[in-house]
Amino acid sequence: MHAMQYEIVLPADYDMDTIRTRVAARGHLLDDFPGLGLKAYLMRERGADSPVNSYAPFYLWNTPEGMNSFLWSPPFQGVVDSFGRPEVRHWTVLSYEENAPGTLPASATRLRVPVPDGIPPADFVAESLDRTPAPGAVASAVVIDPSRWELVHLTLWEGEAPRGPGDRFEVLHLSAPERAKMAAGRQW
């Protein structure tokens, strides 16, 4: 599995209802996209929980062919046409776990953690994966970028995301055509 995210930071005075309207009109277009495990349409608004306005969809791909197909597709070209070509980050998925299958999330958190020097990466990864799901978590993924040695924890929440470290997002829509194919537990 592969994870992918691009984050489009928008002006401080940007009307974020424009993003809500865009996702309401177009979000369904990926509801049956081949190779896509899930896409969480994430947004955050400048204010108490965020220093910026941003649109930051997060994808979990069951196949690299699906991810590549999307990047060269009309739906992604629509993003490029509207906002410019974003930097697309991608990671190797270490684990994906569902705690409430079929539940639609309302919010998400993203926590980025650098893999510390002096600790074997495998030990750090094993420790990061050894967590009990928090109450209210719908699903969670742990992904790693070995070029930056950065671990990312993404958690989808049934209600409001708990306060704590990391970025908090509103989930506007969830496309999950192949969610059932994503095996629960460790992938590495």
C-alpha cells in the first residue's frame, strides 16, 4: 500500500465554503476509482486549531497503478487547473487499522514524527506501531517517508478529533471504493 497527500495552503481570507462546495459537487467522482483504498477529503480553517486555511486530501492506495493513474487523470488535472501543481508527498504504508468499519469519519489528525538519529529505524517503527486505538478512532494509518525519515500517523475520528499534538482537519467526504481490501494490522 502507498499513501499520498498534497496540501494546498490558501489565503487567510479565503472563503472555505468554496472548498466545501467543491467537494460536495466533485467528491463522489472517486467513489469507485480503481486501486484506491480510501481518500479522506481533509480541510482545515485558520483559527484556534490551525494557523492556515488548507485543503489537504489524504489517500491510501492499494496499488501503485491506481495512484499513478490518478495523478495523470482529469480529476487531478482539475486540482492543478484550480490551484496550480501541488507538491505531492507519498509514503510507504506500515499499517492500516480499522476500529469502526463502515463508520464515516467527521475529523482527522495528522502527526508527523521524525525518526530520531541513534535509534535503529526498525525499533522506532515497531514502537510506533504498538499502540492501542483511542476511543472514537474510526481508522488509522502509519506511514513512513524514508527519504526524510519521517513517520506520519493519520487517524480518522467519528466525532471531533481530540486535542493534542499534530494537525486537526475536518473530513468533508470519504471515498473508499477498496477500503475492505486494506488488511487490518501491520503491513510491513
